[in-house]
Amino acid sequence: MVFRKKGQYGNLLRIDYGMYHGYFLSLNIIQSCCMFFMCACLTLAPQFGFADIFRGARGQGLATATVSQQGFTSVLDNQVGLVGLDHFAVGFQSAVHYGNFSSHALTMASPLGKGVLGYSTTLFGFDGYRENQNSLCYVRSLGKDFDVSLQLSHVGLSLGEYGRKDVLSFALGFQTKLSKKVRLGGHLANPIRPKVAESEFAVDYLASWLRLGASYQEGKCLLLAEVEQHFSGVTLLKAGLEYQPIKDVFLRTGVSTNGVLALGLGVERKKLAVDFSVDWHQVLGLSPAVGVGWRL
């Protein structure tokens, strides 16, 4: 392992538990990390890329069953959902994952030509391990009711004394409207599987996955469902519900087969949108998130 010093064993713990990936360094945190092995979705496929999996407070409130949703928060999700944005917008998202790790994201998007240009920078980690992803995307319609997106990303992995690794990758997305109520979406992330590290024991890649899903709008209710297939072999099934009981207020909930139950609340007022969410895992506990967006 290029990040491991010769003779040092036991202080580098590598796991991939379906939705969350990363390197957990230092003997002092191994005890807290052991609980992650209790997850039903645990695999031993070594991958990186947690920063790319944080999809904002709105997405978290829907258990990230959001590949077919639209709106400004899509800049952290399936970027093609930005299509139709007619104003400049900026936002900030933050989450604490089960009391151990945090994610923070700054997002921007603006109409450009016949499409929409979006930018995001996301930071995930803790002392000893950091992931920082900077992404630029462009979204446009190719025809009636068919939209596509391309995102280019730089991912920097910092492992303290073990070194740093920088990789480039990309993502593709599409959405199509089948009827006034039904929309399909798909998103392919890091399809070339950039290599992060290699040793005589294993090859470590940036996390890669394919998501396919659909949404159904019925009055004030939006139903979402999707399947997320990781190249590591993990498959997640997810479903979400967004309900608008009164003007400018949105209630959200979602469930995923990785053991997550999510709840969320969104409030929109003129040019400001605020989202709150929390997901609960039966083993890991609570993960709260908050997001704020401004339309300028």
C-alpha cells in the first residue's frame, strides 16, 4: 500500500459498507469504527469516494432516492435535474454522519447558453483523513422531454502522514419525461474506476456506481424509487416520499435497504430555501443534515 509505512500494521482500517466509503486511520479511532462492521451491507471491497455520495439535506431526507428529482439541489445528485434553472443560485449543505464524520458542500448554478452550468465543492472526513471533491457540470436538453448532463471532477484524498492522492473522473446523467406525472432518471458516476492505490494485496479504486429510478407526481405528493448498483457489488433499493401540506412547506421521508430510515423538512420563502433532515440507522444511529439555498 503506497500510503502505509513499512512495518506499520493494524493502524489502517479499510472498509466499504455500501453507501459510505473511506479510510479510517489511527489506533485511537478503531474502536469507534468497529461498529461499522455490524452493518448488514458491509463488504470488503476497498474504495474511496464518500465526498461524491453526500447528496445534501433534501436528498438525505428522501433516503437519496433522488436520481429522478429536479431542482437546484440536484447539483450534488443527478446534475441533469438542474435543467430549466433560469436564475443564479448558491447554496451550502452540511451533515454529521453518526457522530463521527462530517460533510460540507458549497454549490452554485447559473443558466449558460442553452443549458445550465453548475459547480460544487465537497469536503468529507475527520482528523487524519480528508476527501475534497471539486466538480463542474453542464446540463442541457437534447430534445423534447430528454435532458442530459456531464460532470468533470477532481478528487483529492489526504491521509495525513500517509500521503496524498489526486484523481480525475467524470459522471453522466439523463432524465426523460414519460408523461405529465412520470419521470425517469439515470446517473453513472466514475465509470472508468480511477485507481487510488495499489499494493501486492489489493487495488483501491474511487467508488463507482450506476443509479436508475423514477418519480411519480400526484397532486401534492411526489413518489420516488430507485436502484443503486455499486461496482463493488453492493446493490441498494431506495424509496422516498415528498408531500406539500401547505404552500412553501415540504415533508419528506425515505427508506433504503442499507438499513436507513430518513425524515426531512423543507421550507421555501421567496428567494430562500432551507432543508433539514435526519436519517437513522438501526446500528449506527442518527445523521442530521441542513441545507440552505439562495436564488439571486
